[in-house]
Amino acid sequence: MWSIWTARNGQRHGSVPLELSSACRWAHDTANDLVLSPKKPTGHQAHPKRSHWLPPPSNSIKINSEAAFDANTFSGSTGYVIRDDKGLFIAAGAKWYGALGNALSAEALAYRDGLILARHLQVTNVHLETDCEALIELWKTREKNRAAIWPVLNDIQELMGYFSSFSFCHVNRKANLAAHVTAKQASPSQPLCSWFVQARAFVNPCI
């Protein structure tokens, strides 16, 4: 929905509208992923999503991942932040993508990029959080469908094998704010960014 809102506002404010072929491709990929994603159950929600970040269990690290997607250009970026069980900053990264299928594809890439960084750090116990609930639902049913983002989900499956333990969950945007601001750091002129040990000024208020 965010990408639809972006495209609509861009047209209202004079931005170049989507070409017909691009609009059709975006609509097809997005509809396919959303149809394959399981429907959310109705009724009372037993576990409300928390609105603040919590540290992972002892001797574990937590990755927060997020993506930014521009429906007008089919481009965007991923952001991921890693912290330890005391809440201390370990590393973060951001990556620019000039060609993306849809917002859900971008979120899956953010998930994968965070795991790649964790693997390079040679950590063993990993917890991952994202504010994209549709991605979590697609992941849970990955063996039953072949969504457009299947190749990325397969990469994630392979990366999980490098860790002794792995878990993931959906959180509120406020609990994922550090990854949100980190994703904004990548751009066409600076497509890959990495920070280690010392958090940068842009993310400090969020951690």
C-alpha cells in the first residue's frame, strides 16, 4: 500500500507517471505475492505488536531489517542494524537496488542482506525482526508456494544454515526505527554502506 500511495502522490505533485508497461509489471508482481501470502485471521489478536526495541536472549544478536521502495522508479534500498544482547551496536549496512519488482521484494532483500552481514561477523545465534508482516507470512508458507520473491527466500534458507539458532518475528515500525533510518543512507551515488563497532550519528537517536 505504501508504494501505491507514493505513486499517487507523485502524480498529484507533478512527478512523471508510471509507464503502462511498468505499471502492469508492478501490479502483476505485487498481486501475485499478496495473493500467495496467507490471509490474516480475523478476531482478537492475542499478542499485540510491541512498539519498542528489546534485546535478544543472552549470547545472541538481533538484526533489524527494513526497505525503502519507490513505485515510480522501481528502485529502493535496504537497511539492517545488528545489536548484541545488551543492546550495544555491532554493525549496520545499507544497499541500493536500481531494479526492484515491488515493495515486498525489497523487504525480502533487506532480510537477506542483514543475514549476509551476520554471517560475515561469524555470529552463531541470530534473531531477526522486520515490520513487514506479509514477508513473515510468505516465509512461513514458502514450501507451498512459488511467489515472485522465491529466489530470495531460498537464499535466506541457505543462509540460516550458517547459524546455530535462528528466529524471526514481526514488530511495530517504532521497534524497527533504526533499520528504517539506515535504509535511507544508500543511494545511486553510494550504493553500498557498512558501519562497524561505532554507530553513526544518523542512527544514534534510534538505539
